[in-house]
Amino acid sequence: MTRRWPDLGSLELLLLIAEHGSLGKAARLHGITQASASRRLDTLERELGVPLLHRSTTGSRLTPQGEVVAGRARVALEAAGELLTGVEALRRERDARVRVAASMTVAEYLLPGWLVALRRTAPDVEVGLRVANSGVVCRLAGEGDIDVGFIESPYVPEGLTARLIAQDRMVVVVAPRHPWARRRAPLEFAELAATPLVMREPGSGTRQAVDRIMAGRDVAAPVLELTSNAAVKVAVEAGVAPAVLSVLAVAAELREGRLVEAPVADFDGRRPLFAVWRGRARPAGAAAELVRLAGASGHAGTSPKGPVRKAGAEPARPVRGGRRVTGQ
């Protein structure tokens, strides 16, 4: 059976009348006019079907039925207060905890700095972090399991909103003894496409970026497919095959000479990094602050810091051919 619940504000007004014996004083304490208070009490009487007040020139007092209703109303208002207190606690818990997922490159090389910045602006915020490839991050966002995700993929599924937060750069890397490391001229794109590479797994943002770069080319099958940047780098350093990775992921190896960047003609390695979330409404609370900090970080992988040696140029310090970044 559908019930029409009495207005809690009107019940609160009834209790004020019971306490102070005056409709006018109860109205003032409730923050409304006496006329409005009188109308609300009339409505409450009609809804409940019993008389609640005796009104006279000397004041207002509750009827016997009104006394019974007031006693029940006091219990109901206490329960409503507990409900609102609990909801406020849930709201504070929501604002104090942010659920985040990030693709591997972002999680390893960018997110730590963003979280340090978040700790400065919101020291009480607890961050729950999941690390997965971009496809899984998008799925988590779409299912509402996270408040915000960070991906390397330019492909955003329906139902998600994306915000550009940074630019990354993909580079071809080889071991120092690989023949491409000793070339004095850029590699032809067709040779890169025809070479079996060490690749990240399908669904990762890195793999999607490589597939985009290679689109429309006759591409050799990968020699290996691995599920982390670290594993790919180990394989490349061991001389298994070249790879295409984010400059963020290989900055230390390029700086230390453990990997060498091989320039490729007509190779556009730029890729965007996005924050994603479900629906059209912007994230709230700590999630919104994290997105803001990520966008304000100013990171772009397109222009590595420090001297860069190109094929045929004099190195800033000894290297084994190719191109080497000495700082990031």
C-alpha cells in the first residue's frame, strides 16, 4: 500500500508549538511567517485526519491527539536526523577517497608525481589505485568501478568522457649493438614495418599507438608480445628485436646508454594521454582535483629535455651511433 508520508518540517513545527505553547514563536524559530506556519499545520491535520491544535487568543496548545502525534513525531525526527548524519558521513567518505585506474605507462612514470601534488592539496584523501592496460581502464570507468581513469589510447568507448591531459611521444629503440644504432641516416619506414618487433599485448595503449602509427602498412608479425614495458625493454636490451615504446618508459635507458633511439623517416610518434570517466558530468571532489593536477603538470613527451644526438651529428658525449637522449 502506498502511503503519503507527513512532511518532516511540519512535524518539527508541531514539536516547537508543544515546547513553547505559541504558534507565532514556533514559526519564528522555524524561520517562516506565522501565516505559513498556520497553513502547514492545517495541511498536516488534513493529511493525518486528526485535530492537532487548540488555537486561542492566549496561545496554541496540542490536542490529546496532537500530543500522541508529537510523541511519535519526536521519534521519527530523531531517526531522520540519524539518516542525514549517516548520509553526510557517506558523502565525506566519498570525497575523502578517490578510486583511480591508470594504464601502465601513466602509472609508472606520471601518476606518482600527480599523487604527490594531490597529497599537498588534499592531505586526508585516500587513493585506491588499479594498474591495467588502457582497455581495462576504460571498462572499469564504464562500469562505475573507478572515479577516474588515465589512458594512453586515443580510442574512448561510448559512454565515457575524455579530457586531454598531456602529450606523449613514441620512439623506436634498439640495443646499442643493433645495426640500426650505428646508422647515420634515418631508417626508412618500410624497413621498420617489415621488421618483427617486440610488442606490448593487444588492448594496451602502447600497442594501440603502434598499430595507429603502422596503419596502412604491410607490417610483420611481432616476434614477442609482452604485458609490461619492463619486459619489452629487457627483451630489446638482450638483442631480441627493436621495439616502439613511450619516451617516458625508456628515458632512463636512453640516458644511460642501455638503449638507443633509432630515427625513422616519416615516423609520427605523437600520442595523447587522456583522463576518462563515466557519463558527461565532471568528476567531483578528489577525483576532480587529480584531473586538474594532471592537466596542469605541463608534461609533454614530445620534447625531451637535455642534449639530443641525431644520426650524423657530433655527440655531446660518446655514444654508440644512432640517437641518444641524455636527459628527460
